[in-house]
Amino acid sequence: MAENIKKILIDLGKKVVNDIFKNKNPAIDIPVRAISNVVFNEKTKMLSLGSKTAERFFFNIGHSKKFLQTLEIAAISKSLLDVAKHASLRDVFYMAKRTIPGSNINIVDEQTESDKVIEDLELIADLSREQLNINANKMGSVAGNVIVEDKGDIIDWSKLGSGGWSIPSNVEEIKFKKVNAKYVIYMEKAAVWERLHEDRFWEKQNCLIMSSQGQTTRGIRRLLQRLSQEHGLPIFVLADFDPWGMYIYSVIKYGSINLAHISEKMTIPNVKFLGITADDIIKYDLKKNFIAMKEIDFSRLKQLSEYQWFKNNKNWQRQFKMMKDFKAKAEIQALSGRGITFVSDKYLPEKLKNKDYIE
Amino acid sequence: MAENIKKILIDLGKKVVNDIFKNKNPAIDIPVRAISNVVFNEKTKMLSLGSKTAERFFFNIGHSKKFLQTLEIAAISKSLLDVAKHASLRDVFYMAKRTIPGSNINIVDEQTESDKVIEDLELIADLSREQLNINANKMGSVAGNVIVEDKGDIIDWSKLGSGGWSIPSNVEEIKFKKVNAKYVIYMEKAAVWERLHEDRFWEKQNCLIMSSQGQTTRGIRRLLQRLSQEHGLPIFVLADFDPWGMYIYSVIKYGSINLAHISEKMTIPNVKFLGITADDIIKYDLKKNFIAMKEIDFSRLKQLSEYQWFKNNKNWQRQFKMMKDFKAKAEIQALSGRGITFVSDKYLPEKLKNKDYIE
């Protein structure tokens, strides 16, 4: 596996060397990653890149630094693969940051430069950053009836006390040894995860519970995708009733503009939004725990409702309209006002039993 | 244990009931938590509360709402202890938030109100929030040669693959079954933790590695403190060379103003700062990865240098001065510029061998 990936990087280098020996201006083909080339594919239901490509030339004042950076990052990635080590984005920045001999120019000055080139390389090589041994930040926990093998250890996600397994930033090499669960609930809040875990929700319902804190890491997205694709588990998102919670769902399902080039390796087309919905607020009497929407919430809600994948979706338009009418948002933890175990004992079992979720 | 804690809360309620039957104005004694009553105790080397106390009365327009809130939170805590469940701060807010019958006044309107009263209750009852079954957010990972028992599960921190054990928000009930390590390194960055973990640093050095992302959670502080107090392990902090990294160390060692009332249950007086130090920057040639300090960094540095516990500490004053002279900060990951495993293979082993750390 690592050998195949290295071969792709070596071939990239060979291509450049060949150009040089043929007295050609060395060039790399690269799909355009501007927003103008991001399209929502109605068939695959994913944000993806259009067909525009560009060539990056060595002998071109506008291109030459980027060209150099691209080869530098490819070389760093190959050196990581050589020693079977992984680096964070920040590490890669520092590994690339040095002054070009005989000049006062640094290969990179800011991490944004190396980050962008890493994303370019994902495209050029058709490999994910994780496959290039470059990791994002690690965050989040998981519990349930699953046994995995990772780095030679056998890890039983059902026997890890109150903490659970800490999800690594890179889950590509994890092997699933046993998956005995009917579905996965992913939630945006660690505190809600601890609630469900203390109530042994995953045991009673035979499911998996997974959380981050705030944004969904790439490690979590890939872990969810692998559980969906390789084990056919339905994935449910439990988020706040606000534009940000709904966007978390949107990214997991359709991808994001930034990572449109890697949608296939990240998105989960059949993920479902379990709650909190506008209807839940009425049914479970959560209005007393409303939080008034601010200007920024309204403008984000408007953006959300105009996204191509939501625009013609009646269910979502209904949610957006109700939120606008409420002029208010509500958090998952608002359910605690009905009792500390209400979310585990009543809300979630009832929602799942009644198939009361939105797509 | 839970019975003793409940008894303290029940006694608090009985005291109020007795006041009522004696026709006295019901009152609760409470140490003053204002900054004017926070002192640095030179003997214990901890930030702690001074001796000022105040009485909170029911029949006092300025006190009555806080009085009610205090009893409400005590009742919520007791109800959690009754069913052996834990709630997050946010949960407790929603559990307390309701309208007083026959009025349009809510018991609490904002989480800041319930949070403050929870801290008051820690003082009144001389119990930590964790003992009151109220948890903060969970974050962070740990790995090393330790076996714990938690919720009936036996968890081996050395056999958890690339993820490690996800540290729970509340570590009070964890039992240490085996602790086979010489020391603990706590670092502020999850990416550095993954670096050391991939390099099996804890195995080679027979230590524990622990991290959060950003601020140190109460769960982590208590876990570090328990490893220090119950197992005599030295604790080292690995942080960025900037005022914020140094403050992370300061809080772990001396406590913080906000939590001065609970310093004894949190602080670790013999924790050591392993790096990044100003001397490291020179010795390991990290200047090329300097980041220029901004206005806010300079003013934070000034504050830090004037703290009572740093003011007369020559080692620290030297560090502060060198940072000021450098006009620059540096991150742990700057070490990656020297090679991806430099931190594990050279920097840390050398620092530890030479006892090259600051107190």
C-alpha cells in the first residue's frame, strides 16, 4: 500500500526530470481548485471539482514558487512514507520552511502556503492527505460493540470505562475485527456523548456513539464513512437546532467547498439528521429553552437555505422556515430540562422507533 | 462516598429549615470569592482564598435570588447523586432554568449564573464539582504502562492502538491497578502527542504521555494530580515558548484565580516546565522558526512576569527577559524542522537526562 503511494510520488518526480532532459519547461497538471470550479453533482449528491485543469510551470514567474513548493511537499511526504511516520500539517510546514541557498527566499513563510500545496498534492496524486502520511488534529471519542485492530493492539470499544477510545487523526490502517451494532449516532458535543455513555445507550440500543467537540475532524469523517461503506451501518447526526448544527450535517453528507476535491473519500450520502428538529421543539416542549437568534444566525440560515442541495428539499426548507418563524435556536442539552436521562430514555428511542429523522 | 456527599447537602437544607422554624432569617455562610480575597499562599505555593466570608440571606433583596439558586443547585446535585448520574454544566443550567410559579421570574436566565452558584456550592460544601456529579467538558488522550479500572472495565493504556484512552471529564472514581512508569509528560497539543505516540516514546522511556488541545481540562488536571500524589510520579509540562504555554504550566502548578477556592484539589506544586525554553531555542537552533510577538503577547508576558509566584523566581525572570529580547515566540513543532522524530529521539531524552527543566 505505502509502496503504491510512493510510486505515484516517484512518478511525479520522474515526469519533471524527463521534462528537463527533453529541454521542456517542467510542468505539473493540476485541476483548478477555485470556487468557480466547484460544482454540486446532482447524481452523486456531492460537492466536487469541475473539469477545469491548469498546468503549473517551473519557468513562469507566477508559478515557479508554487511549483517548487509542490515538489518539496511531495518529497516530504515520500520521506515520511519511507520511514513509516506521520506528520501534522504544522510539522510539514516546519519541515518545508527553510531558506533557498544563495537567496533570502523561504520555500514557505506561512502554514497556509504548505496547507494549500498539500491539498494540491491530494489532487495531483489522487491521494488523500492521510494516505500521504499527513494528519490533521485528533479529537473525539467512540464507544460500542466493535473490536478493531490498530498498530498490533486489539481494542474493544465496549470495554473502555467512562472515557471510550480516543479517535486518532488517521484511521486508514485500522482493521475492523468485529462490528456488532445496528447504527451510529454522531454528535457534535462531548458532553452529550458522556450523557449517552453513562446511560449505556449504546449497549441498550446496540449502536455506536461517536463525538467530537465542535467541528467534525477528518479522522471522524473517515471513520463514519468506513462504518457506512464497509459495514452498511446507518449514520445519524445529533446536533443543535441552529444553522451551525445543520451545517455539520451538510458537510458530512455533501462535502464542503474547501475539500470538494476529496469528497468521495469523505462524504456519506445516506447520513440522516436525527435532531434537534423544529418539530422536536414543539413535540417535546422545548420552547422554554429557546435561545434568541442573532443577526449572524439569520444570515447563516439564509445562506444554508440557498445551497443547491437544500434549495429543492421540502423537508429542509420547512425546517429553515420554522427556525425563521421561531426566531430562535435550541441546543441538544435543552432536553436535560425534561430530566437528566430524557435524551437516552425517551427522546432518542422514540425518534429512532418512529423513523423520525430528516434527509 | 456518595452517601457522605449527600449528607453534606442534606445538612445544608436542614440548616435552612431550622432557621425557618426558629423564625430566623435563613442564611448560608460563604467565603468571599472576589479577587480581593484571592491570595498567593507562600507556604503552600498555591493561589487560595483568604479568610473573608459573607452570609447569604433569604430575606435580603440583594441576596434572595442567589439564595434560591444555591438551594436549587444543591437540590439538583443531590438528585444526580440519588440516581448516580453526572450532568454537564450546560445540563445543570437547563435543569435549573424554569419559571418560579406565580411569577415571570426564572430561577436562572444565563449559564453564567448557574456556573457561579456551582462554584459557590463547591465552597459551601467543601466539595469539588466532580464530587457533586457535575462535569466539565471532556478532552484529551493518554498512553503508557498503566492499567486502570473504570466502570467495571479493565483498561490498559499501553494497548490502545494509535488513539489511546480518551480521558473522561471526571476521573474521581478511576482505580489505578498498575502504574509502571517513571514520569508523565503533559503537552498542550494533540499533534505532539500523536508524534510521541507514533514514536513509542512512552515505551522507550517508560513514561506516560498525556495531552489535551489548548487549555487543560479539570479531568486532566485531576488525573495528573492523582498520578503525582498517589503514585509519586514527576509531572513535566511540554508547551510552546510563548506566554500562553507558560501560563498553562502556571495554572497546573499554582492554580488560577477563578478556581482559587479549589486549588488543593487541582494544583501540583512540584510540576516542572520541560520546554520549550529560551535556552532550547539557542541550543537547538530554532531561531529560524521564530514567530514575531504581537502587542497582545508582550502585554501578556508583562502580566506573567509580575505574578507573585514568578516575580522573585530568577529562572523564570530570565526566560521572560530572553523572550522579550527575542521579540519572538516558538512552537513545540518548530522542532520538526530538525527532523520528524527529533523531538522523540534527541530533544526530550537529552533534556530529561540533563535535568534541563525549569521550576
